[in-house]
Amino acid sequence: MHASEPRHRSGVALKRLKLFLPLGLFLVLGGFLLVGLRLDPQALPSALIDKPLPSFSLPALGQERVVDQGMVTGEVSLFNVWATWCVSCRIEHPFLTELALNGLPIYGINYKDEDAEALRWLDELGDPYRLSIVDAEGSLGLDLGVYGAPETYVVDAAGVIRYRHVGVVNELVWAQTLKPIIDELRREQRAGDRS
Amino acid sequence: MIPEFGHFALIISLGLALLLSVVPLLGSFRGDQKAMAMAPSLAIGQFVFIAIAFACLAWSFVADDFSVALVANHSNSLMPTVLKFAATWGNHEGSMVLWILFLSAWIAAVAVFSTALPLVLLSRVLSVLGFVAVGFLLFSLLTSNPFERILPGTPQDGADLNPLLQDPGMIIHPPLLYMGYVGFSVAFAFAIAALMGGRLDASWARWSRPWTNAAWAFLSLGIMLGSWWAYYELGWGGWWFWDPVENASFMPWLAGTALIHSLAVTEKRGLFRSWTVLLAIFAFSLSLLGTFLVRSGVLTSVHAFASDPARGVFILAFLGLVVGGSLTLYAFRAPAVQSRIGFEWVSRESLLLFNNVVFLVATLTVLFGTLFPLITDALQLGKYSVGPPYFNAVFLPLMALLIPFMGVGPTSRWKRDTGRRWLQELVAPAIAALIIGVLFPFVYGGEFNLWVMLAVILAGWLALAMLRDLYMRLRSSRWRSIPASYWGMQAAHLGFAITVVGVVLVSQYAVERDLKMRPGDVEEVAGYSFTFNSLEPVQGPNYVADGANFTVLRDGKAVAVLQPQKRRYLASGQVMTEAAIDAGPFRDIFIAMGEPLEGGRAWAIRLHYKPFVRWIWAGAIAMAFGAFLTLADRRYRRARQRATAPLGGGLEAA
């Protein structure tokens, strides 16, 4: 390593610089983690709350027809993103079935799934959905900003998204969060109908 | 008073850890023998006090002291004593104490078993470990105090442990996992000490290897138990979900696997030194990252702990200090430990390098997939997660790519080998594996199945190449002269082949049917007939249940009587599915109760037939067993007996 060997020297410098690569990568990762701490994975991007459902035109699961956003609105309802590969969807399934039995309209968004498997699942576990929208490519999910299944949206009678819940819907989530919102929306709707 | 004693013990432990992290380290740089010699006693003292703290916490649980907030929130007087004890770590605060207990146990073990290490190296290793302990003790005391009281207003009874956790699998799963996580801290500390001393040689690698293998073995068992638990306790027969919490334990395992192989090259050939050091830092960093992901709430998961941003900030700061600090040290000091020996491309070194590359890519792939939601969210691209399809699509081909080379590994020679020799030696196992692989799907499943064929060819190749190598060894030398580390390698690699077979066969051949059944109904699944005999209420210690009774017949002969339950836990009102499983080496029969139908006269019943599912866990146990077996190798003990001064780091370089 003499001054007369500039090429060798720059090679060494480069080699030493490379040793900082792991540190650099870690700093980038640490930056993301730091930002991540301040973000709430449960929160909906504010852009979509109080906005109408994104427009779509997708097949209905197990039916020979295509549905769009206009055909699934008109009542206060839940939109539930589910898939057969989703573990937690199985956990919430019985509870959704119970809600549906009590008359709550629930629409499914079958997210990045296989039709045959999805139909088999509904056949076996029961079908709480008025219909399931087939979102095989995840395009509707992309427009909605789906974080992962399961995810549940409260949509009002006018087709406007009012709330988003990430994760399993169970008795607790229902009683503390979703039911109060739905009751309020229904009151609004009745008030609107009367006036 | 007992909880207060525990709290004090925790604080004393922190004090000793602080001393341990500072005094011997300073001593090692100033050549102060007395300061360095304090390290082992400080390490053991720190362990004793954290053990007292843990015992106090466990006592509070077992004795139903509901004035302790943690006990009130996670235990219940109706629970069996064993579960009360296990509830000690069935929550964030308590599991942190268990984590520190194990960390301190590893530190104390290093202090006790490494007396032959040069004092400078030993004191640095123990100081680095002490620093890690300081971080977690501070974390526990400042953000997650397990001994907090509810006074006045002590509740009459506790809120109960999450029913999912009230299970023997869950009692031992976290402890094994933590043993593995914190075990990598030893390899990490050895790596940091080597960087500080600027010396890293074969004896250093020989010191690090048994600790790394032990940690890896515990982690393997921990992951395996988690998978097994999910299979029988969650009630739908799945065994791996690529959930962030699972990934958190899987990433250190992958990096640890690379580390084990890289250490082998460093010990035998003095190569890959700075690479080995980097992998040791990675493996432990990923353990820390896992802790961060599970406990900070940055990612949503089915089984993440209740999150708290303050905890997240603390762990992230600690992560930044430890990982950032060690990578900075690495960047400046790596040239001092780099090796300058060459090897040919056709050699065992290249095969192990390939192993390292595959496992590192696999680690980064899982890391990227796990953090993907966070990254897109932070970049304000929206909130997405990648899901199991991504992980399967990238992970499975990587593993498939690995296996052809794994088969060559043991037969290959160090430094220089020839492709022709490999061909000569291994053509027979290759042809045999091809024949078995092509025939298997027809013989077992009755029709062609591409994935089964590929998996059986690969696993068959690996197993046959391994067994052939063993056979050749046994022919040329007596079995007693074969070192334990060779037997361990055999067991671990055969275990890998077994797991591959299990994973692919169960995913291809499982039969799952969900049916509506009433008592008296008979259903046929995969050649077994299931008779729903009766339905009766069951009274458990802290739950009530609906229990079903099934008889399973095959060809008219009784195979098993299975009694699945649907439980409702009294304190929390949570409903749990207790699956009933008839396990066998080649198939499991799995019955779980879904939901009551027709007002409870009929039930949704899941009948599953799972071929080869046990192989997944049997393979993992073999891998862990293999890693434990290597600890018996004589050369590690010889190294311990030979107390030679020139080992490890020297003062002159520091």
C-alpha cells in the first residue's frame, strides 16, 4: 500500500466503505421503524373516511353476474374483507354469521382468493354475506387501501365509508365500536327519511 | 411484601448488570486484572437476583395475590396451579422477566463454563452481555413493571389467562423461544469482543460454536412448538401462517442457520471471518427486532402483545444503540479480523457460502415481507400487507434451490474438490432419489402430482446422500471414532429432509371437510368413517363445554375414539375450540367442533385427514436434537481444558 499504487489504494478505500453498508442499511431500517412507531396500523387513511365506496365492477362469488357499487348500497351495512387463506377470518366468521342472522346486511369482499376454495369455505362454514364480491386481483382492495384480511368497513345508506376496522370483529369490537356507529348511522338515516 | 422483595431484587440485578457492563470492560482496556476478574462473580450475582425476582413474581401468581395488577389481569383463582405458574409469562411484563432470567442464565453459564478463556476475552464477552441485560432490565423497570400493585381496590378475583394460552404447549413454547432468542446474545458478545480485540481465530470460532448451536436448537424447538400449538389449539389444523409474530422468531432462526454454517468454515479453514462476525450481529439484532415488532404495536398480528408506544420507543432506542453501535464497530474493525486465504470454486467452502447466501436472502425476504406494511405506510403509499402468497412464492423456491447443494456438502472436501468426484460419489443417490420421487405420487396418491414429486426427489436426494456419506464413514472408521458433531450434522440434515416431506405432503394430500352433523350421523372422509355417537355437557375447572364423542373406523375396525370440545371460559366468557386428534406417524385424524346449528341439536363439525403432518415437527425435533448433539463433541471440551493464554483477543491490538 504505497503512494505509488493509487489504484490499489482506492480499491482498499472502496472495500472499507463497503463495510459501512450494513450500518447504512440498518439506519434506513431504523428510520422506517421510527416512523412506524408514530403510525397506527389500525387507522384508516383519512382520505377514505366519509368518501363514497370506490367504483368497481366485479363478479359476485358463485353467481353469473357482475356487481357494482350501486348494487350493494342503500342500507347501513358492513363490508368485510375475507379470504380462505386468512387465519383470523375463521375466527370472526361465526360472529359475522350471528350478526347476519340478526338482520345486519354484510357484504363480503373475497380478497385475492380462489373462487372454488372460497365457495367451499362458505358451503362448509355458512354464508353470512348477502353476496361476496370477487376481488381476485386485489384491485378493489387497492382502492380501499386494504391492509390485510380481515378488515371491516361500515358503509352508510348513501354508500359512504364511515369507519374502518382492521382485524377480527368479535363481541368486544362490536359492542364497543361498531354497534354504536351503526346505531348512530341508522338514526341519521331515519331522520333523513322523515325530513 | 413478596412482590416488593421481587421489585427490589430486580433493581439490585440492574445494579449488578450495570457494574458488569462497565467495570470488567474498562479493566480489559487498562490491563486491570482485578477489575476483569470481577466479571464472573458479577454475572452470577446478577443471575441470582433476577432469579429471586422471577420467583417472587411466580409466587404472586401461584398464591393468587390479586393486589398485583399483573396477577389480577392475567390469572384467576379457578385455574390449576400449573397454569397459574405458567401465567407468570403469559403476558408482556412477566415474559420480559422470564426473558431477562434466561439471558442472565446464559451469562452465568458463560461465566461458569468459560473459565479457560483468556481473562481479557472473557471479561469483554461478559461485559457486552451485561450491557444487553442492562437494556432489558431498564426496559422492564421503566416501562413494564411487573410488580405494580392495585391498592386500594384489590379485586376479589382475577380476569383469567387468555384461554388460548391455557395449554401445555403454550407453557413451554415461550420459554424455549426465549432461550433461543437470548442464546444468540452469546455469539453476539463473542463477536463484539473479537472486534474489540481485533483478533479472531479458529479457537474463537470453536468457543462460539457450542453456544450458537445450543441457542439455535432451543429456537428450533420453540418455533416447532409454536407451530404444533397453532395446529391443535387454534382448531382449524393450520400449522404456519407467516404471521408477523411467527416471522419475528423465524428471522433469527434463518440468520442463525447461516451463522452456524459460517462458523464451521471459520473454525476449520479460518475463512469468512468478518462475515461470521456480521452474521452473529445479524442473528442477535433480528432477535431484538423481533422483540420490537411483537411488543411495540407497529404491526398488527393475531397474537401480538398489547402495545404501548413508550415501550416501542424504548426498544427502538436500545435497538439503535446495540445494533447501530455494533455495526459501527464492525465497519471500523472488520479489516482487523478479515481473512486472506483463498479457496477454489469447487470446494466445501463454496457450498457453505451458497448456504449462507440462500439463508441471508431468505432472512431478508421474510424481513421485507414482514415490514412491508410498515414501509408502504411510512412512505405514504397506503396500507398493504403481502400475505402468505408472497412468502410461499419466494421462500419455497429458495429452499428448493438449497437442497441439491446440501446433499453434496458432507461428501465434499475443503479447499479444493472436483466435480467429477462429486458425480462419481453421488450419482447413485441421485438416480435412486429420482426413481423414488417419480414413483411416489403414483403409489401413494394414485395420480401424478408435480409438487409431491419434486419434494420427494429433493428430500430423497438429501437423505440418501447423507446416509451414503454415513455409510462410507462407518466403513472406513469405527463408529466410536466419529465425532459427535458429525452425528449432529447428520441428524439436523436428515431432519430438514423429513420436514420438507411433511410440509409438501400435508399441503398436497390433506383432506378437510366441514359438515353439519347430528348425534348418530356417520360421515366418510379419506377412507375413514366418523360416527357422531353423542353430545354431552362437560364441566371443567374454569370452563363449561359441549363435548362430542366420535368413533373413527377404518375398514370396519375401530381406529380411535375422539372427544372434541367447545369450551366457554367462565371468567372471560371466551369460547375456545378444543380439537381432538388421533396422531400417527403417517397421518393425523383431526376433529374440531365449529358452531351449534338448529339450536344445538346439530353442530358444524370439521373432519380433517392430515397425512405426514407429524413429519414437519419430527424433522424440527431432529434438527434441534442434532444441534444439541454437537455440544457433546470432544473438541469443545478439549478446548475448555486447555487453558492457553494466546487464545482470543489480546491487549496489544486494543
